[in-house]
Amino acid sequence: MARELRVPKALTALPAPVRWLALPLALTCTVVVLVGSWGPADPKVEVPRPSGRAAEYCRSLAAALPAELLGQARRDPSPASPYVAAWGGSPRTVLRCGIDRPEELDGDHAADWSPSVDGVTWWSQKLADGGYRFVTTMRAAYVEVTVPAGAAQNPFDPAAALSGAVKANVPG
């Protein structure tokens, strides 16, 4: 015995072309919503591997970092690491603690602008994409703050805002 398919009366009242397109349209809308919610992939952030005292200082710094930086919520990259923190969406400000000493500190860029805030000196480097990289100097561990173009009104503001936490947790 063949089973009869029951169609709801609301659908039978619609013209045939609308009924035929209802399911493909619903599926298309669902796919568009799902793909749109995925957003851009999390850019790869290289995780430093400090050791000894530098690792201790970086873990201490990680615990002291703010949940919000200049109005941007903290959104750390995955997988989580005590040596990396990030704020904002796209573009986002990224802090890495325990990086190797940048080779550029010995090269042509060694004399680039190096402002000090709260006793923390930040060596600065303009990046090819228009953003900036700031690295602490004269500290027990190197701390890097990368500020992409458009992430802050003044590119130095994130590093300046983090100076107090760096000073309190990474000795000079």
C-alpha cells in the first residue's frame, strides 16, 4: 500500500512556482546565514616560547592584562597561550611576551623613534601594511605590541596603555 504525502493547506493555497521555490530558497538563505556568521579566519599569531625567568614574567604579565584596551574587548587567538593576548576584531592589537630580541635593534632601524611611558621604553617600527610594531627595550623579557593600521586612532596608544602592566610585571 502506497503512503500518501500530505501537504499543508497553507502551501496548497500558494501558486505552484512559489511552492517549488520555497525549499530551495529556504536552504539558500540558511547557507548564506551560516557562511556569513563564520567571519574571517583567525590570522595566525606566532606564539613565543620564553624560558626561565622570562616565562615567569610573561605569565605574570598575562594575568595583569586588561579585559578591554582602548574600548576594544580582549579576544585572544586560539589556541590560548599565556604569552599572547589580543584586543579588538579586525584589525586587532596583539601583544606577545617573551619574543626573541628583534634583529632590527642592531640594524638600520635601531635609531628609530623609541618613546618612553611610565618608565617603559618602546622601540617602534613602521610596518609595510601601515601599522606599527612596538617592542620593549631594557626589560627582563621582550614584549611586542603590534598595532595594525586602523586598530587605534594613534598607533602608539595601545603600547602606552599597556606600559603600566609591563612595568609592574616585567622588571627593567
